[in-house]
Amino acid sequence: MEEERPVAVSARFDHVGSGVGEQTVDLKLRFSRKRVAYVHLSWRAPVRKTVTLLRCSKGFVEIDADVIKLVSQSGQHMRFNVSDEADDSYHARWFAPVFANFLDALKGRTGASEIAQRTAELRNLMLTIVAARKSAELSGEDVAVKEIEETY
């Protein structure tokens, strides 16, 4: 579990206008074994649209509305049509079962090892968010997640 969380986080938050909260967020998450993830979130568009692009050394996956494209480094394409509602911000199709599992865990109906794993995942997420906020305060400097963990 330890190796799955970021080693360091670099973040820039952009606040434009008089609105509350960020309008864009750019994150760089560094992991062990020289793995890096970049995340760009924006709330500036006049129309809501969710697009996901995952890149790695062997190609990329793009999810745009009801189409998933897999593209290899050599340029080979695979396309899949799905019926999930990607722009449903309430995640109606899958949120209810996930929330039901959460309630089961709270009521003790889930195994202790699963609860421990979820608790560790939640802690790693919290540490990553705190590191991102600290990095943004430092103009995007890398912040070691281990340093954040030592203060909590």
C-alpha cells in the first residue's frame, strides 16, 4: 500500500475572478519507480464535459462521453462504445452501491482487512491533498508526502 501513494506532489491552483474556489488545478504526482501522473482539472468552460486521458509509455486511453479509445505507442487503435453516463456528476449508476458498501463497513458488516485497506487509502488521499495545497502555497514546488505524514 505504501508504494501506491505519491512520493511527492507539485500543484498549481488558479483563482480567476471573484468566485470561491479554484477554477483550474494542475497536479504532478511523482511515484516510486520513476512513475509520474499529471492531472488537469478545469471549471472554466461554459458547458460541462468530462474527458479523461490516461497516458503511459505504451500508449494512452481516452474516455470521452460514451466512447473509450485505446491507442498503442505504435498507433494501433481500439474503440469501445459504452453507455455509462460520464457527465452525470451525481454518478447515479454506481454511487448507490458504493455508498451501501460504505454503510456496511460502518456497521461492521465488512471484514477488518478491507476496512483497514480503505482507511489506508483514505489517509493516502488526505495526505496527497494536503501536500497539493502546500505545494500550491509554495508556487508549485514539490512537497514530499512523507513530510506531510510526519506532521499528522
